[in-house]
Amino acid sequence: MSNKVVIQGLYKTYEKNTVQSADKHVLVDLNFTVPTRSFTCFLGPSGCGKSTLLRIIAGFDNPSRGAVLVDGEPVCGPNPKHIFVFQEDGLFPWFTAHENIELGIRHLKDAQKRHELVLEYLEMVGLSGFGAYYPHELSGGMRRRAEVARALIANPDILFMDEPFGALDFVTRLQMREEMLNVHAMFPTTILFITHDIDEAIQLADQIVLFTERPTRIKEVLALDYPHPRDFTKGELAAIRRHIYRLMGVHAAL
Amino acid sequence: MRANGLKKWFEERWSAFLLSFLILVLWETAVHVFEIKPERFPGVFQILKGLWELIQDGRLLDYVVASLFRVTWGYLLAVGLAVPLGIFLGVKPFWRRTINPIVQFLRPISPLAWTPIALMWLGIGDYPAIFLIFLAVFFPMVLFTTSGVAGINPTYLYAASNFGIAGHELYSRVILQAALPEIITGLRITLGTAWLVIVAAEMIAVKSGLGYLIVDARNSLRMDQVLGGMFVIGLIGLLLDNVVRQLEKLPSIRWKRLKQ
Amino acid sequence: MGHIKANSPSPMNMKKLTIGQRIFLGVLLWIIFISGLHSWRNGELFASNVLRVGFVPITCHLLCPVTYELNKDIPFKPIKFTAWPEMCEALKSGELDMAFILAPLAIMLNAQGFPIKLVMLGHRNGTGLMVRKDAENADLNWLEHKTIAIPIRFSNQYLTLLDLLDEAHIPESSIKLVEMPPPDMPSSLAMGAVDAYIVGEPYAAAGELNGAGQILYLMKDIRPGFISSVLVVREDVLKKRKKDLQRLIQAFYKNGAWIEAHRKEAAAIGAAFYRLPNALIEHVLLSQPDRVLYNDLLPRKQEIEAMAASMQKRGLLKGNFDVNAFLDTSMIPEVSR
């Protein structure tokens, strides 16, 4: 399987300004690959630059040094085939859910076809009938789902997700995890997913990239070739879980 | 469904109506009890009679139309120029830094201070009044729009670029929309200002309009028509404000208020 | 995944307008509506060529409404003003062809180089010095240390007041002068905000009738022939439209005699036109025979020169003033002296 994304020698540094005396190194010497169609999780402590890295890969920001290659080509800006799902406020609040999702296929000329496709995706994420609602009229979970629908309808080959379930309550988060697995099964996309929830990463990922605190390096890259649904309370998965907890500095794994 | 809406409307307002009615009753009673002469301070019925006179000889309609006409043109011209300029300044920091201080300087100068210049350049009549309204609305609207655009959540812009939204579409479907709540707040506030200014401007520069009515009635020693005019002014101001408030209630605008 | 039925958006219809488009359309319709309405109710649909005459609603300008009413065959457009500076602006900018204006203001405009000619007077007398009702045995000396309202310093009311004070040896510094719009004077006197005021009719009478004040002097008694307002014409209008002007001015002049013979009717015409109470204007015209006089409207050179000299004395006029270049009484039917 080829690599969808290749990161080589990536550095991200913020230049020193008058207040600070030294340059701020956020990302230091990152090297890893993301296999095509894999579900890769970025795991690490808060503020360690996972978002920054994801944004660089998505084309919103530039690395200070190093190469970011997608499909063998360097990234030179945002790409409608590489959709980013934001932590918050990703949906445009002045559009209805329907209108937001339609953005993913707005170059489609046939209005009727667009309309039907949007309805299809609304149903797929369980928001049938809520198309005419505005984001502020929807619950947090529903907003996430609408944003995912918007992303998927564009048929992206990469899906970036920046802690998409962070603002949701516990039960909803668990439901969304299940739905992400369905999405990954149904759609041929490569998913890059940021989370700080270790259990979530273990549940979802084919590959976990563990990051240190700032200045951020890669602590370890773990491959998880296990079938779904995963039970991390026993067996190898439990061992991997304990391993990760220890690496992250938590010694009493629950 | 309609009746339900009407019922709700009334429910929200009955106490205000009641209070207003009581005040009027008190007023009329006081005028009689203290035997105040109508030239000094007219009672409610006196005022209504005075207004009726104005309605009958058509002057009230003429004046209301004149004032609304001037506000319409001054306001819409100002908004039509201020919003694009504000968007431009909101998007280009260099120009914002350059032009903003000038706008900030001109804004606090009361439009009425411009009256002598307006009269000198534009004579008497509709044009100087429209000019003064324009000034009163233009500068604040530029500031509101600029602020609305400059304060757009960057996430929206990232998402827009992600989906390849650029150029004209970016401005009309993303930037303008994101700034719209603040722009509409500005629209509401400046409309109120415009109505204030027109009345004052008409006391000085023109021969018709509600401001002129006040001055003319005073010169004709008709206090009842002065107060009647004030009442009409207040009523129309209230109506104008409500019209813009309806805009604020749209769901595609309301989101921002709920966020806060 | 839960399904709760709610409203679905209808299929995108090409003809359906968005809210934004509807608002735009609504605004457009409103503009057309209000502009049309304004044009209909307030507009002058046909650019007319009639002479435009400025006036203020005072008895000194009574010739204006009376002529407007009586001489329908001589069309002209009276334009009402409420403040003197505005009228000056309108005269200068060409919005007025002629104006009834305070004599000292006319002199000042002329001295500033603005080309106007003085052709006629408004009336004679017609000004009163009012004091508070509670002033006992008031005379000129009572005015010392008091607050006195005047309409504007460029008025014969002001000049005459200063002359009166000089005669009584009251220093100008001992009184406080306020410029005030005439309609506000009676109520100010009633409230005690001022102790006295000197102004043209009907605002002197207004103070008398509303119980606010009492008459100290009427000009008819101490300065008979007192001039307040004059009629001025722009020189360019004079050159271009001499014939029309002549007709109008002669009508004005003749109506002076008419007013004298029909005072009651004249009062009714004036009150209706000015929208002032009939009783007030009647009182001014009828209470005393010479309280206002419309029979000698010819300005004499000496009178105007004296007024200019008085202005110079009080620092209101700088530079030279040539009364011969200013006065033009050629259009008045009976020209004497």
C-alpha cells in the first residue's frame, strides 16, 4: 500500500519577537508516513502542536523546514479533496445544515441533483429532516455530524479531523466514535484524526502517532492491525493501552 | 396561527400600553386641575385637535413624507458607500491603518456642525438635509462594517479556502455573511441617529419636514402642534427601529447574538 | 442514528427569491414610493419664473401676504423664513430675488459688497419696548442692571435701544443684552428669564396680551417714523426683470394705502397667512391708530444715512457706505424729495 502522506524532517518554528528572547520551536524533526486509506490518530498532550501539524498537512500553514508530501507532491495550499473538520465553528452559522453540506458539491451544475445528494448525506449522518435548521439550532453532536456530512459529500481522499468530539458529552462521543468507524468502512478516505483521548485512539486507529510535549517530537509510532469492534480490556490491546499510558506518563491505567 | 401570533404580540405589550394610557390620563387631568393654559402646556385632547388640524390641511402628511424622503436617500446612500468601504478596510490591514484614523476623527463631529457648509454648497431644501443625514450615517457604518469584517472568526476563512471558495463568492457568501450581524446592528443604530439628525437639520435648513413643523408651530405660538409633532416624530422613530429589529431576528443573523 | 421528522427544505426553485433579494427589492420599491410621494406633495412640478420674495411672519412684512391675496394678477412666490441669517444666505445664493429684511442687515450686506438695492420700507413704527409686569413705575432708568432681549444686533431695535440708554446716561456695560428669536421673547419675559425686550410687532403685543409684560415705550411715541424692515432687490434681478419688478413694487406700495383703509381685513389676511392668532394681529393694527403705519413707505436718504452712521458708531459697520448707490426709489409711484 502506498503512502498517502509523507512527512520528512518537518520543523515548525515561530520567529523570535521583541518579547521573547528565543525562537519558539513547536515541531521538531518529524518523520512519519500515513498509508493510504488508513485511520491515523495523532495522540499527545494538550498544546503540543498536533493542530499545527494537521493544519500544515492540510495546507493552511507552511512548515519552517522539511517536506510535506501528499500523493508524492508537496502541499501548496488547501485542497477541496482534503477536507478539514474543525474543532469548533467549522460550519457556517449563516447557512442551514442543508446549505452547509451543499458547499461540498457546489460545482455540480444540476440543482436537483445537488439537492438530492444533500438529502442522501443528511440521512446518512442521521440528520434527516434537519436540513433546514441552522447550526445554532442543532445540538453539538448534530453539528459535528453535519460537518462530517459536508466533508464526505465532497468525496475527499483525505479527511482531517481536529479533536472533533472534544466539545461533546461522553455518551455522544462514544456514539460518534462508532459512526466514524462506519464512515471509514464505507468511504475510501485516508483519515487523520487528532485526539487527546487514549481510549478513543485505540478504538479507532490503524496507526497511532504519539507526540511529546513542546518542543514536539514523535515519541513513537504504533501500528494497530486489529479487527473492529475492539475490546481494549483484554489481550494485546490491553497491553498496548498500558504501554501508551505509561509513555504518556500516567502510571495507573484504569 | 395568525391569531396566535397576534395574541402573543399583545401579551408582550399590554403592560406598556396600559402605562402609556395612564400617563396620558394623568397628563390631561393635571392640565385641568392646575388650570394650565394651552399656550403654556396643552393637554392630550388639545394636542390631538392640533394634530387633526394638521392632518386635515394635508401638512402633516407633507412633512412626514419630506422627512422620510430625506432620511431614505441620505441613509441608503451612506450605507451603500460605507459597507463596501468597510469591507475593504476590514480585509486590508494596511488601508485600515491608513484610513481609520481619519474616519475616527470625522465621526464625532456632529453633522449639525456641517450645516453652514451644507447650506453654502447645497443651498436650502432637500440636498443639505440629505447631506447631513449622509454624514451622520456614513462614518459610523464604516466603523461598524470594518469591525465586523476584521473580527471574523478565522476558522470560517480556513473552511472557505478549504472548499475552494474565493474571489467574488468568498466576499458575498462568506465575508459579508459573517460580518452581517454586526453590520445590521450598525444599521439599526445609525437609522436611529439619522432620524434624530433629520429633525434637528430641518429646524435650520429647510422649509418642510417634521423638524420644520416644530419650529413653525413654535413661531405660530402653537405649543399643541409642537407637542403633536414631537409625538409623531417619536412614533415614526419607533416604527423605523422595529423594522430593522425584524432583520436581527432572522436566523441567518441571530446566530451571533446567541453565541455571546 | 436517530430520526426525528421535521421540516425539509423545498426543492431549490429557480424563481424563489432569497431573503437578501427580497429585502433589496423592498428597499427599491420604498425608494420609488417615497420619492414619488415627496415629489407629488412637496415638489414644485413646474419650474416657475415668478419672483421669489422672502419674508418673516411679522407685521412689518404685512405687505407681502396682503399683496399675495389681493393682487392675483401679479404672480410672485412668498418664501417664509424663521431666522435672519438663513434669509441672508438665501438672498446671497440666489434662492431669493427680493426680501423684506431688517434695515441694518441690508446696509451690512451692501457694505460687504453684495449687490442689492433698497427700494421701499415695510412699515413705520411697529416696535415696542416691553418690561416685566411687576415693574412698578418703570422708566428708562429702571433698565439699569437688567437683562434685555433683542432680536439681533443688526436691527434698528438694538441701535435705538442703545440711543435711549445713552440719553438716560445709562452705561451699556450696566445692562445685559441677549439675542433671542422674537417668538421666544414673550415667554421669556413671563418666566423672568429676561427683564425687558425690544422687538417688532406682533411680538411686543404678544407680551402685552398674554399678561407677561407691560409696555414701556411704543416707537410711535418716542421715535415716530421708526424704520424696522425694508424691501431689498438683487441688482441682477433688477437689471433683468425691471418691468415685472416695477409692477410688483408698485402693487406693494399701493397696498400700503389699502391696509390703512382696511385694517381689520388686513389683519385677517395677515393672521391666516402667518398662522398667528387673529386677535393678536388685530390688536396690533387696531388698538392704536399709529401703532403701525403703512402710508409712508418711501425711504429717505437722510434716514438711511443716519442709520448707517449709528451702525458705524456702534462698531457694526466698517468701511464706507454710499447711500446713493444703495437706494433706488425710482419704482415707487410717487417719488418726492
